Amino acid sequence: MRIGELARRTGVSTRLLRYYGEQGLLVAERDSNGYREYAEDAVVRVRQIRRLLAAGLTTEVIATALGCAHGEEAELDLCPELATTLRRELDAMDDRIDALRRRRGVLAGYLGAGE
């Protein structure tokens, strides 16, 4: 299928689909006219990418995780290397949440409400 059809079927813009290709997350063949042609399984792959992005993962981490993903819900078979990467990402996310809570407390203090 061409990029417009993939965009229609996944609800993802052609611009983002090209970006996923640039990041090595989505593979397309080129036909004789130079148009991108995607296999049928690209629909599932795009849904996996979107699901992993929604989890807060970077495209760099997603590139390694996709090899372990299956199904539209991007269920992951956790090999030790991927589990380590995901734990590291979760720890970093927890650190950002803690920092935001501290900043929120300071800001709420300025309002005098301690909200």
C-alpha cells in the first residue's frame, strides 16, 4: 500500500510516517516511480509505534523494543537487555515526576495555598 493509504488506515499523518521511516522504525520499499510501498503488516507496526510512544518511550528506545513487540497492543517479549532499558526509562520518568512535584510545591507555596 502507498503512504496515503497507510495514513488513512492508521490515522497517522504521512509526515509522521516518513519520520518513522527516517528513524528506522518503519520500512518501505520503493516502486518503479519512487513511491513508498508498505507491506500489509505496516498497519500493525504503526500501531505498535504509537502505543510505545504513548508510553513515553523515545524513538531510539522504540527501535530496540520493536523487535520484541507483537500484536497491535505492542505486547513485549522481555529479553534481559530490553527489560534493563525499560527499567532505566521508568527510573528516569520517576525522577522527572519527583522533580515536577517539588517544583509544584514551590509554585503552590508562592500562592500561599499550599495546593
